Amino acid sequence: MKTALIITTINKPNKNILKFSNFCKQRNWELIVIGDKRSPKKYQIKYGKYLNLEEQKKLNFNYSKICPINSYSRKNIGYLIALHNNNDFLIETDDDNFPKNNFFISRKISHLVNEIKNKNWVNVYDLFLEKDENIWPRGLPLKYIKLNKIKITTNKKKKNFYLQQGLADNNPDVDAIYRIMNNNINIKFKTHKKISIGKSFTPINSQNTSWFKAICPLMYLPSTCSMRATDIIRGYVALNILNKHKLNILFHGSNLIQYRNIHDLSKDFYEELILYKNSNRIYKNLQSLNFENYKFDFSKCLLISYNKLIKINIIKKTEIKLLKAWIKDLKNFNFN
């Protein structure tokens, strides 16, 4: 299937970007790198398309003309470019992830897997660890770190997965609390394991995520929340909508190694407060929504979801203008 890789950056090209560029050329994947105000003025890669702010504004997209500056949500522009160019699979990551060679294996929708039987929050990292460690994904309600033992089906079933979340070795996607508690992080996940999360709840991030175009509206990253919350809130929304449509989500082992960019952990903690305080409340409110009248109208389901998040003071009212611009662009590409 035609595949695109989308990355945002404010840094100069590093060894990670260079490997992404080289292997995307070999695999004939489209590489889209989205810059921001703090990105280098001169940014060059041998293969792939880098777009600075001015180039993004010139695009014939409603969303790109109003997307905030200095925002991780500018990644949405990369998604729109990839969809406009008729890609089937959209893969996203960040510039501090180094791809293993297995990262470039062709994505497929159908997988034969076991499934998690739980119907509440689970710490999915527990299933992928090479050795027993106390670690949890960013966005997991803290009381569920070790609360629920994960139960797995005995038999494997072949299912389609339109959203697939991968893991990253070394310094994976964890929250600021974990990083404050652990100075030297070097995590090794199982590479070849994969599982359906079934009806369980688990955070979905933007570190190593593959989306099939059929659910592309759900890729939308909100702008009116902190950078440390945007992909997690996006994940809660997508997880709830997919669950209600009986569509499956796959988690798979590591095909990236993260060498994390420099972060201010105090700032990260402050930006993640909304998740520590509200993650379970957010998901319960999303679960209360009824999409029966809008089956597979993912854009309408998004609007209903974000209006609920506005009502409970998680997202600001100004988000709706941005979301409607995103939806209008997708409709111009004939996506619902």
C-alpha cells in the first residue's frame, strides 16, 4: 500500500532523520517533514519534502492557514499533505526516534493475534517488557499502573486493525513522574509481540503510530491543550470512537529506539497535570457519548467528542474553528 511517514521538527537534520530519508527512498515511502517557527532556516534532506512555515501557509488547505505557530498540532498539516497525495497508510514519529530496520517493513491491516479481555484501563507495557519493571505509558491514570491484571484470550483471531501503535526502546513514551523517579532509563521491549487491545483502555501516542486512511479524521491533534497532552487526548477520542464502531486497535513491539531530545521535566510535569488529574474523567465522559445516528461518520463523531471536552473544560471553545477547517479539508479530499 502507498505509505507516507510524517515527522515534525524544530531541529536540524540528525542521524535519525537521515536514516528515515534514506530508507523511505529505498521503500518508496513519501517522507513529509513539517517545520515550525523555531526550525532551522535552512533545512536540507536528500529525499523527502520539508515544509517551512511560509510553504505551509501557501498550501491550499483551510487548516494550514489558521493552525497555531509553535504548536505540535502543525503535524496535522503533514497528515493533510499525505492524504491529499492518496497515501493508504500514514505513519508518524518524531525526530528523536532512531528507526530499526524493521521499522520499514510494509504495514498491513490484517493480523493474527490474541486479544486483551479486560474492559477497563490496562498498563499495556506490562505485556511487552523483556524483564519485570515498573513502567507505564504517558496518559495512563496513575491508580491503574499496577491495579488491573491483564487477561488474554487463549486463541488467536485474524482481525483488521486500522490503528496500530508501536513501542520504542531505550527511552519510551512515559510521563514526567516516571522520568523524575528514574534518572537512567534504558527499557527493552519485545520486538515481535503484537496484541489486540480489545475493549480495554490504554493511551495512544504519536511516537510510533500507523493509521489507515479509512479512519483518517481521527488523526486530528488538538491545539488548545498542552503539547504533552495533545496526542494523548487525541488517542482517548480515537479509542472511544473506534470502540463504539467495533473497530480494532493493535499494539506491537519496538521498531524504534528513542534518544530523547532535551526536556525540562518540571515543564513537562506541569503540561501533563491535565492528564494526571483528568484522564479517567475524560474517558468516562467520552464513553457516555452516543454515535448511533452517525455510524462511520468519523468527522461528526469528532465534533461531538470535542464539544464534550469543551463542556468539561478540557479543551477550549476555539478548538472547534480549527477542527471544522480540518474536516472541511478532508471533505475536499472525499474523506468523511
